Amino acid sequence: MTAATYQYVDLPDASVVTTRALLTARENISDTVAARAMMCIHGGAGFGKTLAVNTCLRALEPGEDVRRVTFRARPTARAVRYELFTALDLAGEPPRHPSEFDRLLKTALAERPRTFLVDEAQWLNGEAFEYFRYLWDEPSTQLAIIFVGGAGCHTVLRREPMLSSRVRLLTSVSLTVLIWVSRAFAV
């Protein structure tokens, strides 16, 4: 991830203030990545979920291969495949047939451990969440997945038995992450 993905970090003299919620998120994210598990961080808009997760994942880099994907509308499994193809920087043209596409993604995900940050996960429907589970369930993949989104993502995860049984850590902590900005900049 580049500095541009960290919302307010490029402000002069700005820094993230470590709160109890951020420490809880850091512990849960570290455990999830170490176990190659899936988790969901959800909450209201503007609570600092994305900033908290980016901050915690940044501490794991460069040793951890973190890939960020964001969805803005109700994506199909096909759209998820294409987004993952792009996020993994795979060469060539994407396969036309789903089975070939799945084989390519599984092969790439088996090469080395990776963590996916799936932001704006409230836009995912059951089919899209199920596709992530399908890839994660493959024994050869070495995948940790962190879903970040509004309350809608939690609702869909809980409604799908195959998903809710596999999300090992579910964080519903209200994340309020503080950004400290020096007075000189704030004036």
C-alpha cells in the first residue's frame, strides 16, 4: 500500500493517536493474519475503520504482502475475479471462462502468503462474499481476508452460514481513530 491510501497521513505534522480501539483492532488483525483467517471490522461511516486497518496493516509490511480491493457497487463473482486479477498484478489477459479464472487465482494465491483488505465491504452481496470464502477455503491458498465496511457487511456475513462459520474474528468495536494535527496547521 502506498501513503496515498492512508487518508490523512499526508497532512503536515499529522499522526494517528493510538486509542484502545486501535490497539484492539491491531491485536485482532495481527491474530487474523497470523492464522490466515478472515475477519470483519464494521461500524458507522467516519468511525475510522479504514484508517485503523490501514495503520495496523502498514505495521506488518513489508513482510506481509497486503493487497487492497474496494468495491463501490454490488459486484458479481465475475467482478470480484477481475478486481483480484488486477490487485494481484497478474500478467496477460484475464481468462474468459470462470473455471480457468478460478484456477489462475488459486495458483497465484498459493504462491505465498497474502492479506486482502476488502474495503467498503457493505457493497458485497452474498455471492461476492461467497467467492472470497471459496478462494479462502482452498487448502493451497495462504490467504487472510479483512472485510471493512458498514453494518451491511456484518448482516450479509451473519446471514450466510458458510461465511459466518468461517469468519474467525468478528470485531464490532466502535473504532474512533483520532488524527492529531499540530495547531500550526489547524489555524
